[in-house]
Amino acid sequence: MKRSTIRKVEDILRDYPKIDKYIEEREQELRYPTIANDDNVGGGRAQYKESNQTLDTLITIDEDRRINALKRQRLIIDDCLDGVGKDTEVIINELYFKKHRQYTLDGLIANRIINVSRRNAFRLKNKFIEDCAKGFGLYEVD
């Protein structure tokens, strides 16, 4: 797998804990758009025009590409996490999900937080990243 693909997946994994916040912020942007003040005094707008802002907002939120992409990323990562063992979950949580990570992969092994060899730990991490890349559609066949 290309190094750029690995880096892209790692960036997505680091953003995983903040995905719900990103979705909420985007929904707020869509619900309460900033409307520029109209300096055009006396002209051009209908006064009694009906507004379907609520309906338009719901349609916009359901069809928003950024929200759908974030939800898809969250779903793919959740599916990948469901299919792994405890050691892989600890590795991914420590390396990517924590804001201030306490251990490196070697530190997890040395402190016996995970009970696998160094080689197997790297294999578990790389397999998880590969599965996520396939889910995201980023995986290139060499």
C-alpha cells in the first residue's frame, strides 16, 4: 500500500473522535445560515413571499455531501473496529484516538498493555489500516 494512502487513513482515524462534533457544526451551519444585510432600500424583493426554510433545511441536511461523508467515515471505522480483537482495539485507540497519546507501539508491548510480539503488533495495525482503506475506497492493488 502506498505511504500516501496510509497517511490519509491515519488522518481520518485521528479525526474519528471529533466526527460527531464536525457533523453537529455542519448541521448548525445549514440550520442557521448567515444572511447578509440588504442595503438596497426600497427595491427588488417581494414582501409577502412565503418561506419554506424548515423544509429546505431538512432537505439540505439530508443531502449535504460533507455530513454524508463524515457519517460514512464513522460507519466504516465502527465496522472495522467491530471486526478486530482487543489488542488491535487498544493499539488503534492509543495511537490514533487519544488526544495526547501516552505510549508508542513499542511502549504498549514493553509495558505489557498488549500481549503480542512487536511483529504481530505492527501486523495488526497495518491490517486495520488496510481494512479501513478498502472501506474508504482508497486501496490500490499493487
